[in-house]
Amino acid sequence: MEIDLQTLFALVIVVLVLVSAVLVLVLENMIGAVAVSGTVSLGVAVLFVLLHAPDVAMTEAVVGAGLSGVVLALGLRRLGLWQLDGVTSDRPTEREKTDA
Amino acid sequence: MRSIAALLFAGGLAFLLLIIASELGFGEPAMLIGGDILAKAPDEVGASNIVTAVLLGYRGIDTLGELSILFAAATAAGLVLVRGNKDCHAGANDPVGGFILRTGADLLFPLLLVVGFYIILHGHLTPGGGFQGGVILAAAFFVLVLARPGADGSGGMNHTAIAFIEGLAGVGFIGLGLWALVDNGNFLQPMLSQGVFGKLLSAGTLPLLSIAVGLKVGAELAGLMTQLAEQPAAPRHDPAHPGDRPS
């Protein structure tokens, strides 16, 4: 069976999108999950470009990968779930202040 | 009693919507207008980007509806967020931005501004338009806020000015529509000379509508994100003690 280059490329993107989508659910790290949800949108945007819909691709990239990621990350910050592995704040948190 | 009334109301509303939906003939008559638009749009509207010709020319009122939905959503989010306690120091629990973020923001800001305005102004020629460009403009201003939050987390963003720009853009969009209504009897009908096909100054009022949409979306989202950033961050949740949740 002959597979042309574009189909192969689309297949790679589809696998990437599916893996990212599963990672969003599986990841323990909340910031990581937000970042991976951005990759889902980026992959879908590339698929839209392959389908000759650049307007839709642009909206998907800007809103899906940019805006919604920022809003989700700000929500995490508001909820106190902003936690990077092994990285702590330079400033002491409220609890550390009271402990000291 | 109140919950029974709410249940009755919700049930009645669902019943009403179901009746209306069952009466509507979805897909009847079949919409075969797409081919006609593709054939006629370059001559009728003069925009080389057919998508923009449809969004702002043939379906301008749908775009107005989209803008009002976005406005309602941003207003509702703002109403909920404004109630946060103002006396709490906004940046108290945030890590400091650092040199790389600040320098990167300074480099990115003009670039994003140019890209945003380019996409808005060329909406009738190349892919993109008011909405996409507007989001990029909002991102440009938010990058600044992120790098230099300042004492209150607003990064020097003036909410009055943002609201003013947003209102002005909205009034501009509706004003262009009303102007067309007065001029030839059709709301949001593209007007002015079509110019030379494919040039920057072409397609009549479409670029003006595109600028209005871009400024409105940009101001709205920048205001929303700044408002989110002004919220005091909750103390970090310690994964070692999953039991004590931040209050």
C-alpha cells in the first residue's frame, strides 16, 4: 500500500494529539497537564493547516494553545496548585513564615 | 418550595425548547448557498480572503452575536472575580519573575504587537482577522503584566482605559452597521469603494469592521486576564501533606 508523505505526517500528528490528550488526564503535575493540553491544540491546528483551513488553524492555535492555557494556569495559581517538581518559591510561603 | 418552583421552571423550559426543536425543520431547505458565495464573493465584497468576506460581509450579524456572547462571558467572569479580597497582597505567594522573563517580555511585546496588528489589518487579504489578531494583542499586553506584575498584580494596566477601548470598538462596529442601514437599508452591508482586489486598502468597510472586532476582543481578553492575575494567589499546596488543603 502506498502512503503519501502528507498522510504519514497527519498520522504522526494524530498520534501526538492522542498521546497528549491521554497525558492531560494521567499527569500528576497540574502545570504539566495544562501545557500538554496546549500541545493537543497545537497538533489540531497543524491538522487544520493540512486540511487547508488556515483561518481555523490560527484561531485554534491562538485560543486553544495560548488563551485557554493562560486562563487555566491562572486558575491553578488562584487555587494554590501551582507546583513545579523540585522548584520552590524564592519567597517563603505564608506557612513557612508562620513556622519561622 | 423554591426548589420545586425551580424544577417546574426548568422542566417547562426544556419542554418548550423540545417543542420548538421538533417543529423546526433542520436541514430543510438544504443550504446550497456555499457555492454561490464562493463564486460571487470576490466580485461582490472585494476581499481576497473568502472567510473574512463571509464573516464580516455575508454573516456580519452573526459576528455581532459572537461579540456579544464574548462580552457577556467576560463581564460575568469580571463580576465574579472583582469580589476577591482587595486587602490581600496580590503577589505574596508568587515566585519572582526573574531576569529572563523580564527581558524576554521586553523583546516579545513589540513583536507580538506588530503581528497582532498585521493580522487584524490584513484580515481581508490573508488568513486571520479581527478575532485572531485581537487575541494576540491581548497576549502581548498580558506578557508585560506577567513580567512586571507590580504591587497589585495589575502591571500598570488601567481597567478604565481598557473598558473605554472596548466600548469604543463595540460602538464602532454597531455604528458601521447602522451607517449601512441608513445608507442603503441593510444592516452591516459592506460599503465604500472596493478598491483594487488584493491591495491593503480594499474591500470597503471590511477592514474597518476587522479593526473594531480586533480591538474589542483584544481589550476584553486583556482585561479578563489582568483581572485573573490581580487575584491573590492561594498559598502553595504542599504535596507532602495532601491533607491540609489551602484555605
